[in-house]
Amino acid sequence: MRTFVVFAAATLFVFSSSIVFSQTPTLVAPKARIYVGAPTLSASSSTSRADAVANFLKGKGVSPGGVLSATSEYRSAASGLVHVRLEQAVNGLRVVNTFARATFNSEGALVRLSENLATSVASTRQASVDERQALRAAMAVVHPGANQDPAIVGRSRNKTLFAKTAFFHQSPTVEHVAIASANGATDSGMLVITWSENGNRLHHTLVSGNGEVVSVESRTNTENTYNVFRYNPTVSAQQVTAGGANWLFAGPQNSIDIAGNNVNAYLDARSNNRPDRGGVVVNSGDFLTQVDLTQTPSTSSNREAAVQNLFYLNNFIHDALNGYGFTEGAGNFQETNFTGQGLGSDSVFAEAQDGGGTDNANFATPADGTNPRMQMYLWTGKGTYQVAVSSPITVVYRAQGAAFGGKLDSTGVSGDVVLANDGTGTTSDGCEAITNVRGKIALMDRGTCGFVVKVANAQAGGAIAAVVANNLGDSIITMGGTDHSIRIGAVFIGKSDGAALRGLASPVAAARLTDPPPLQRDGDLDADIVFHEYGHGLTWRMIGGMSGPIAGALGEGMSDVLAIVMNDRDGVNDDVLGEYAFDDPLGIRRFPYTNYPLTYGSIKTDGEVHNDGEIYGAIGWRLLQNFKGAGLTRDDLLTTLVDGMNYTDPTPAYENMRDGILASIAARPSAASQECLVWDSFAHYGVGVNAQGVVTSTHKSTTVTVKEDFTRPAQCP
């Protein structure tokens, strides 16, 4: 029996999880073909799954070139069907940009196939550049100015291994491959894999045979007793006795370096991507260090609490997802795979309080059989500035500063605070000329115009500083904008504090920097953040190709869905993310997921993947409510979502994720009642029957075209 004090946390992000650094591709992958229906073919005992697929395609008039081979095969616990993933090779070269995913029933009959295999392979030419030139071309795009030119240290068939310098987390590799294009033809190229030590940036860069960078895929997107926060420190700590099989390796552990079959969690405050020295030996298997949130996260006890919480949460989500279908065969994260399916040696390396950044987290997902890396950072607490009232009462309001204007120090600027009069007689938004603030601190409301306009008007009216009060809620934000002519300092306070300040008679206050600064918050204690990051590993392993303007947004959105569904609990409508780490009751996203105001058509070419991913987060939140309203459970929903990834092709659009979920339901007669619940959730946000999202890339630009549709099928009125 082992015991952990854990701190289950709530969530995050501006993350570099799965953020795409894509160079516009000049070669576009072939379009997928999908075959669905009654059993069409039985594989005899002498026919491999790959041969069965090839024979079936030939019967359909499709002739995939080269050789097909199965890379994984596993049975879904949800449906009992066998899912097989295959890859194509031509002239001895692995073909990138292609895939084949086949589903067989218990009789060995092929019941579903999706593929985009190359059908014309004779034109594959020899590359005119060598491996070193390919690596240089890739590095010039993903790490410009890095000045890395490592030596070749080995070769194995089509792959060349380069020396691991201090710059790299693991040795760079260059693999000779065939590249498939939209017309089904192939040409020569090289796949360059680089993984930086600092920043945890894992890139798969495709270089054509003449040395042109074709595309860049970023794959960086977290019985024992533990004292933990199962959700986050605002919910309270709890001591839990837990521990699935092989959570802990045998033998002594260290309080800041805990290792088992699923995860090795360790302190990396020194940011060298290795376990920090220190800690104490733990022989009992009990990890009971209590966190003290009144102290900085850097105390010895708080660091121990961070590591044990991160270890617990990674194991918790690993075991939960294993039950929902993210198994060894599907590519989950374990050092040893006990079923013989999938590849081992890929438990999560989870770095607590990583010193390489703040206010973020990331998860790099390599191919099955290589350890992913989760980096968890500390978060800057809100209230880096304050409005300190000295008369008629003494009170301090938390505030955030502005990205423009003068910088306030700990002494700040003191004076009378007056509600700005902008001449309209009905508002105090500061959007017109202000007449009553000369020599005073101007108090204004958010809204109607930008922050820069307000503060510029206050300065023009003679104000010595500006205070902007939120008109939407008590969140405090850093005011954005640029105006080099603004010299006065400005701060932002919450709505309730603004109302209180407005209600004081002739207040005198100082707008100033908080000294000492607010305590940082630890993302390791926030389950939303850990689960969000782990979700990137889930989608990369089960779907693949989770980068680009739409697929990248889906990766972020599905990670949000995993976090909010896993952290759903009775009596709590927790539809926001990262409220603890971000130190804001509204979380880090732009809107709560209940009654989310945007739809599929809101996605734009120049959109940001975290913002666009919110739309899928809203779909997932509505799905949860629909399932619960129908008497179904969180477990029912997550089983369907994860199993649906077996039917979702790489680099999906929103409608592809929807169709994968519906295919999972169709394969399970017991889940038939879920179909219209899914249609309602997707159609409500514009992913109805006729919805379509298309990414079009040329050598100069990438365009996103979304046709949203709110129609449900006839069977789901």
C-alpha cells in the first residue's frame, strides 16, 4: 500500500503544445478514400491483413504501388473490432503523406477501410542532395541561427544518425523516403527529425530530393498513497491510496524524482532536462509532502509536492485512458508493454517546475517506442500591480499593467482618483476627450474603444495615471496595444473592485507595482493543465497529423475536452480551463464553454489554434451535457471519443472528428442512442451535415475555407 499527497489540478494555456510552425507545403498529400459497408472480404489463414487490404483495393480498381505492411494491430475493447494501421513502401523507401487504416470484425472480414495510398510510383527519382544538406535545410527553417552541424555517427538502411550535441534532446536523424503528392505519384525526399533540448521542440521536417523544405510538422503541443490535489488547490488537498499495476518501479524512490512504468516525474528547476539533485530517499512508497500555498513554489516541500502531484496525475490519466481505449496497441506511453502489442520504452518524462519558461506547458510526442516529454512551468500570479487606496479608507485592489505607456515602480503615482468625464454625460469609458482629470488619476470603464485610446485620452486631459475597470467580470488582464506617445502608467482592475472604488467619496490612491510580487502558481498542481498536455499525446498517437490551422486547432480543442470531461464532478459546472494556474475564475480561454458564442465559421486563415480550438472544446462540453442529460456517464462519452479516433484519419477537419465518433457508435449497437446526441452537439456549433473545412496550400500561402452548416440528419430532428 503506497500513499501520495497529490494536488489534482485545474488547467491552462498559451501553450506550445502542438503549435505548428508549418512551412507551406509544395506537395499535397493524396485525398483519402473511405470504404464502409457490410463485410466484403475474409482474410484466410494464409493471407495477412496487409494482403487482404491490397486485394480488396485491387477489386475496387485501386492499385497501390509498392508494398503494404502492418505497423500496429489491436482489438478495441469498446467494439471488439480489430484496428490495423498500415504503411506503404516503394522501391524500398517508406512513403510519407500516405496511410491506410483498416477495421476487421471477429470473423476476419474487412468492414471499414480509409486510405490515401500512392498509386503511381515509377517516377521516384534519386535525391540530388545528401543527408547532411537535408539536415542543414531543415535546421535553417526550424532553428535558424542555431549553427549546428553535427557529425554523422551511424547509418541503418535508409536512416542516417547524427551526433547528439548539447543542442539536441536526442540525436537528429535523416531518413530517405518517398513523398506522395496529390495525384498519387511519388518522388524522392528525406524526413528530418530534430528535437531540441531547450524548448522541447520536436519537428518532423520533410525535405524534397532537391533540398527544398516541403513541410514542417511540430509534434510539441502531462497501491500507493499520495497527498494530492485531484482537481486544483482551490478544491483542497486529499490523501489518496492509489496505484495501478507498475506505477512505481521496485526499490527506493526519491522525493523529487519518482519513476515507474508509465511516467518518470522529476524536478527540473535548473532546466537542463534532467532530474535536479537533492530530495530524500522514499522507501515506503508513500509520498505525503504537504504543499504550503502561502510560500513560494521553490521551497523544498513545495517542490516535492509538485513532483508527487505530477507523477500521480500522469498515472491517473494513463490508467483512465487505457480503460477508454488508449491501450498499448493504440500507442500509449509505457516502458514495458505487457500485451506484446505496440512498442515499449516510451513512458512520459514529466518535468516539474521546469526552469525553461513560465506561464505555459508543452508536450512533445515522438513516434511509438520513444519517450515523450512533458514540461510543466510555473505561472505568474495575478496582481503584479495594485491600486492602493489611502483615503477615505485603506484598501488594496489587485491590478495588472499595460503593454504600453510608462512603467510604474513600487512607489508608483499617487493622487486623487476621479471618474473620467468624457463629455457624453452617460458613460465613463474614456473614448472621447476627457475634461476633469488634470493632475489626477483617471478611472474609466472597459468597453466601446481600445485601451490605448482610453489612456491616450486620459493623458491628453492631463491625468497622471489611468485605472481601467473591467465591465465584464472580476478577471484582471494585461492591457494590450501600442502607442509610443503614451507616457503615463495604466493599470486594470476587476469589475467589483472598480465599483467599490467608484463608490468611495473623494478617494486618494496610488497606482503602483506590487512589492513583493504575487506568489507564482504551480502548473503541476493543476489537473487541467496536466490532462490537456497529455491529451496531445493521445491525439498524436491515435490520429496523427495534429498540426496545421484546422487539425492543430482540433488538437488543442480535444485536449481541452479531455481536461474538462475528466475533471467533471457532481455539483460543479466547471466549464472553464486553467482557473488555478492562470489565477482567474474565468480561466485562460476567451469564453466559458457553456453557451460559447462562436461557431465553425469563425475559423480564419490567420486564426490562432488555441482560439480556434475553443470551438471543439465547446462541442465537447455540450456533448458532456447531452450525455448526462440522457442518463449516460463521463465514461460513456470518453469511451466513444477515444474509440472514435480509431476511425479518424490524420490531419482531420472538424467534420472528420465528428464522423469518426459516429463510426464508433455505428460499430457498437449498444451505443446507438448516442448518435443524435453527437449530431446535436456538432450541428449546434456549425458542424452539421454539410459542414466542410478545407486547408489549401501553395508554395506561397495557406488558405482556410470553412463552410459551416447547422443541419442535423433526418433521423435526428
